[in-house]
Amino acid sequence: ATPHRKLAFTSKPNALCPFHVEWGKPHHWGFRAVATQRYMGQNTVEDGGDRQETSRV
């Protein structure tokens, strides 16, 4: 995944993106709004051990 996409695959909030993706399982996406810092997929983000950066969009 490249940081040039709309969704930055990072564990830190990107100032250039309103949303960023936090990886839990390879097929699960945890979107967090940077504005509210509120998790929409807490159960998926807990599995941060196996992070698979497979860019499937």
C-alpha cells in the first residue's frame, strides 16, 4: 500500500486523509475518523499482531 492513496494503511492518523485504515485481520478494515478519533471496528483492530498489507481495493 502506498501513502499516496486516499486510504493510508498506517496505524497513525494521516493529516492529509479524513479517514485512515487500521489493519486487524487481512479482510477486516477498522476505519477511524481522525476528527472524532472514534473507532468503528474495535473488535478488528485488536488483532494487530498479524498485519497483512495486501492492497485489495
